Amino acid sequence: MVEKEVKLLLDENDYFALLAQFEWHERLVQVNHYYVDNLYALVREKISVRVRSVNNCLFLQIKQPIHIDDALHIKEEYEESIASIPSIITSDKLHSVTGQCFGNAFLIGHLETTRHIFKLSDSVTLFLDKNLYLGKVDYEVEIEFSDDEFDLTEFLLRFRIKSHRGAQGKYSRFMALARS
């Protein structure tokens, strides 16, 4: 599946202002358990490997970038349901999904997200996230869309979103902090 989204970091004030603008359709807590290989090749290739825990379900998810341009992220996403959180994702599994050779990927930590969801239309969904990881808190808005005519500038103006710093994905932000 191809995922198209815009990711924007927010400051705390902008987060709470946006939170107050909508009657959110859903609120959930999800935990991403992150993996990395010994040589950090997955990080260099911007391939995120995680197990997501949400609503008492676990999903192995692997995302490969197709195109990243500041806030715009287009990725190929692989997902399968799994029964437990493994300590290792094998190199064979990574190869079967990505077509590339990596070593085994090892569990290194997790990030917890409190997520608010608002469906703007059939083709646009808004996610407002508060993320906790490695002693850090950050805030972001993700706009996931399937319509190629999506206009980010019009969207930001319409909903008075002031912060428009393009954000790295959660995996990249987690890994940057984990390696520092």
C-alpha cells in the first residue's frame, strides 16, 4: 500500500489550539516498538521497522520511502498482524518485504502516541499526535490523503495551523534521539 501524508511539528500551544478546533471522531493510544540493524543501514535507507500495538492488536509494519520532500512523505507500507512483540525481525523477513539485504533488526525501544483522528473527507484524514519517547514529548499533525489534488497551503490557512515545520517521521526522530 502507498501512504501519502504531510507531517508537521507543532509547539504545545498550537497542539492545544488545534485540539480545540474539532470534535474528534476517535482518540486512541498506540505504541510503536522500533527496530534497527547493527549497522544502522535501515536508518540510512530511511526504512522504518516497527511493531505497532493499538486496540489490543499487534502489527509488524515496514515503511520504505518512495518520495520525501520536507513535510510531504510518500512511502510504500507493508503490514501484517502478529501475535507477540519479537525481540528480533529476521534478515529474511526484511529481505522479503524490502527486496534489500540487511542484517537482523533488534528491538531498541518504543514511542507512545496519544492520537486524535478526524476524517475531513473520504480522501483526507487528520491525525493530531502527542508523542512520548526517550524522555521527550513532541506534538505533530499528520494529514493523510489519497487525492492528488490536496492543497497543503489552503489546508493550513483554512484550519489556522501556524506551525508548518516539516517533520521527520516518528521513527527518524526516535532514532536521532536514541543515537545522540
